[in-house]
Amino acid sequence: MKRFQERTQGLYWRQLCVTAGMVLLTLCLLGVSFFSLSYNYARSQQGEEIASKARVMSQLSLSYLESGRYLDMEDLQDDLDFQRLASFAAIVSDVHFMICDMEGHVLLSTDKTLDGKTVTIPPERTAKIMERGSASWRDDFGGLYPQKRFSVGVAAVNPVTMERVGEVVAVSTMASLDSMWQGFIGLFFMTAFVVLMIAFMASSVTAMRQVKPIREMVEATRRYAEGDFDIRMNDYGRSDEVGELAASFNAMAESLQQTERQRREFIANISHELKTPMTTIAGYTDAILDGAVPPENEEQYLRIISGESRRLSRLVRRMLDVSQLQAIDPLRSGAHFDLCESMRRVLISMEKKITDRELDVEADIPEGPILVLGDNDLITQVIYNLLENAAKFAYKGSTLYLGLTLLDGRARVTVRNCGDTIPAAELPLLFERFHKSDKSRSEDKDGVGLGLYIVKTILEQHKEKINVTSENGVTTFSFSLTTK
């Protein structure tokens, strides 16, 4: 019990962790995908924007680069008009510009932190700019900047001759882009935490609802193992699989309780039925052995002992028959037989008993064959038991009826006798095991109380029911079978 509770606890935590893990994984995948796509898109857009600013500056500096007036950086920086123009453009564009010659040497930079420093664009960058017309990259320019910066270089091209006369590199601090993504990351983690907590609580409630019925089933199973079948599962008004399982569990408990009740009744009945002949046999045997019975009466008592022994043997044999009948499926083969012929054979076999009871027989059996679905031997046993029971309780000199009629494609067998009226309260008990009427107990010493129970069992195996009525001294048993 403790181990199972630990397993259910493990089931609770496993489901909780799996749900939380799936939510977290989904959030991470969505966050990384969104971050990557958005970052690349924003960087591309900003790159195009910076490139357009660099082209404008290249047009502004085209005349200076094309004239060849400036042989080095000091010459270009001494031109105050161009320097003011470049600084104004840098302030408006929020980027720094580097005016370079064809070899990538920086002639002028609007970044004051680079004053007095010699800066050269790497040859491979310059070659790419001259070849493609523009290029973008991230670089710290040989350690001049503490962090890598986003740079876009464009070639300065004479619009008339299409001759490249230099290049302009626009350098962005990326501060706006970095701050935006830092804010995004913070927002993402905060949102992920909130969603994860909601998923955790929802999964916790769901897992608890699933584990709770399992715990109740464990407790119910333990009670059933102890023989207590009164406990029932609570379905909590659920219509899902758990509710269906609870309903099935309660149906199983009801079936087990009924089976246990029948088992106890069976044990009580069989104990009573076995005790009576065994007590009689033991009593008369001891009396003979002790010499308490006169020699001239010994034969009488031995006959009683023999009769009780045979009755005990019949009882055991009938009990075995009932056990075998419950394991038979007579409809599986789908065989058909002539019901009229079976009824005639039963009448012939019952001739002596009917004659001994001085009964008249009214047989209403069609001359032609009527084929029905079922097991011939078992249905013959049903008719025999019903006819034997009717003959046993019929008044001497009365009429015994055995008939067969067709109704709505079904064959209906009827057995009727004239005798004492059976009380309405006793009719449902006729087919119980070991049930006998008071008259049977006083006059019939051969019966064991299983004949009608066997009848009901055989018909139930054929998916049929038997009906009984008793009014004004007329008792009628009837059942139906499916015809071909």
C-alpha cells in the first residue's frame, strides 16, 4: 500500500515535471526563434538605413575625394567647412563617418575619440566594398573600440564616369538595438515565468484530480481483498475516462458482492442438503452396528441407508452438472435440431412416471419438424425437468399438458399441470438452487432442489428466459427458442 502511494506520488510529480518541461521548452523555442528572426530583420533594416546615410555622405565627400586635393588625413581635417558638414551629418544620422581613400586609409573621422589615431580599414573589407559597392560587418577596428560595432561601408562612385574614388564607412554604436533586445529578453523571461507558474498550477490541479481516484481505488481494492464489498467509488460527477472507470469499478464491486452473497448462500444450502442424508446414513449405520435395531428391521434400515446414499450421489452429480453447464456456450456452433422430435422422446421416457401418477397427457405437438437454434441434449434436459416437475406436483388423475406453438418466428414450449396453487411470493424462488416447496420436502425424497435451477441455467446459456404462472390450481411453465 505504501509502495503504491509512493508510485502515485511519483506519477503526480512526473506528470507535473513533464508538463512544466514541455511548456518551458516551447517558450524557449518560441523565444529563440522570435529573437533570431526579429534581430536579423532589425539588423537588416538598420543596415540598409545606415548604408543609405553612408551613400549620402559619399556623395557629399565625392568632390573632395575626386579632386585629389587631400593627400593625407591632416589635409582633409584642416578643411573646416567639410569637417563641419561631416559632423553635422553624423549628429543628424546618429552614426560616425569615416572618409577613406582607395586603399582604406581614414582621411577624416567624425568620432572625436579617434583624433590623433591612424586608422585603416582592413584590406579585405576595402576590397569587398570596391567589388560589391557596399559591405557590412561588426568589428572593434583593431581594439580602437571597447566593443564590436556595426559598420557599413559604401564606395564613393563618380555618377558620370562610374569610377570609384574612395569609400565611406558609417559606424553605429548599436546602442538602440542592443537596448531593445535587452528589454525583449527581460520581457521574455518575465512572461515565461508567469506562463510557467500558471502551467505549474494547472498541471498540479489536473494531476491531483487524476491521482486522487487512483488512491481511492487502492483503498477500495484493499478493502475488497479483506472481504468488504460495501465500499463504492466516487465518480465526482465526471463523464470522462476516470468517471467511466469509477462506474466500472462500482459495477465490479456490486458483482463481487452479489457473488459473495451467492457463495455464502450456496455453502449454507449445500451444507444443509448434505447434512440431512449424511446424518441419516450415519445414524442408521451406528444403530445397526450397536445392535439397537432388531434383526428383522435391519433390511428396512439398510434400504433407507441405500436410498439416502443414492440421493447424496445424485446431489453431487447435479452440482457437477451445474458447474459444467455454466461453462458451455450452446449457440457458438449455430446448430439446429427438431424440437418436436425432442419433445416426443421426453414423453416416451416419462411414460412410467406419468402412469404411476395416473395422469392423462394432452400433447399438442405439430406433426412436421420445427427446427430451432440451440443444443439438442440441453433443451431435451430442460423439457424433461419441466415435465418431471409437473408430473411430480400434479393431482393424481389430472391432465398434464405439453404443447408447442409458433409465434413471431419463435417456437414456444408450454408445460402445464393441475395441482396446488403456488403462492405469488414463492414463484421467483422456484429457480433458486436447493429450493423446495414444503410439499416436496414432506413427500418427495428423491429431489435435490436443482432441477429448475438447471432449467434456468440452460436457458440463460441460450440467451432465453423461462416464465411461470400459478392461478386457481393451474401452474404453467413456458419458454421460447429461435427458429431456423
